[in-house]
Amino acid sequence: MNTLKSKKEIEILFDKGKSVSNGKFLFKFLESESTEFLFAVSSKKFPKAVDRNRIKRLVREVVRKLEVESKTIAIVYNGTLVPNFDDVNNSVRNLIKKI
């Protein structure tokens, strides 16, 4: 699983990418040659880095187990509470199916 780091590619993804949302998660995605991910959690909603990192770890674990086609995907968590693994698993799997 590759991480999206280029500012230019991130701007292109958010400007031209399609989006899918379920309230807790927002997925922005583009077709690409390789599979890359960006994980984001708001520091305003989660001021403690421990909580932000926990959410990103949960999402990364679910994505790692899925087989995703060649896409560049930004996964943004918009919830207000730290979710458990089952919530993340169900939400992310349903959104990946929509893509």
C-alpha cells in the first residue's frame, strides 16, 4: 500500500476527483496507474494525536485487507467519536464497493 505524499497530486485529487460519502467517511478518488492512499483526520475534532493516529491505524488495517483496483484514494474521517474496528470495517468496505 503506497501513501500519497505529493502536494501536487493531492491538489489534483481534491480538485478533479469524484467523491463518495456515508456521513462518517468521505472518499475522494481518481483512476490511476498505481494504488495510492491518503488518510486524513481533523485536528479540530480530535485535538489529541493519539486519537487521530488510532483512527488512521484502524482505516489502514481495513484497507490493507481489501483488494483495491488502481486508484488514488483520499479517505477523510468526518465523525466526532473515535470509532471501533467494526464500524470502520463496515463503513470502509461499503464505500469501496460504491467506488
